[in-house]
Amino acid sequence: MFERTTGTKKPLTGCVISITGLAVEEKEELHAIVTLLGGKHTGNLMVNVNTHLIAEKAEGAKFFEAYRSGDAILIVTPEWLKECKRQGKKVPENEYEVRSTPTVALLAPVTSQPCN
């Protein structure tokens, strides 16, 4: 596994992750996974900083901000992080995307730096 190999880059190195809409206990568990896999987590969502938002549902201020960012911030379920941990690698996000078609007027897409 990656943490046993000296000098090996951890799978979420470069990922900056925020979490929304989950119970405190689950957020703490996910924060621990992010740290274990080499990522960073933030309490606030920042379009030019965050690469991922973890959410169960397509709702809330953080979700809509991430959604308006276009592809700058990937919105995925908690299961994505758990699967990354299970496999010991960054798994493709597309199978874990939180999808929505909000009726809210969208802002122009903002660009950000993806991780890895």
C-alpha cells in the first residue's frame, strides 16, 4: 500500500477537498481519509483553491458554488473517498459524481487547478 512505500506520492496529493451536508461524525471520518491519502481539506469552499466537493445531495450553498465553477471543482459522493481508501489510489470521479440541473442562473465558469 502507498503509505508503506517510502518516497511514493500519496494518491490525493494536490487535492483540496471541502465537505457539505453531512453529519459531524462522517465529516471527521472523511477528513481523516483525506489526510491519510495526502490531500488537504478546507471548511470553506474556495473556487480557486478547492479541487473537490464531497456532497450527498445536489443542494446547499457550497454545492451551487461548486456547480457554477464548471469543471473547476468536481462534486462527488463520500463513497468516492471511501473507495480511494479501499483501493489505495485515486479512483476516477465520474462514477461518483453528484449530478444536478439547478434552475438557478449560473455564473460564468471559473477555472481552477485540478489535482494530480
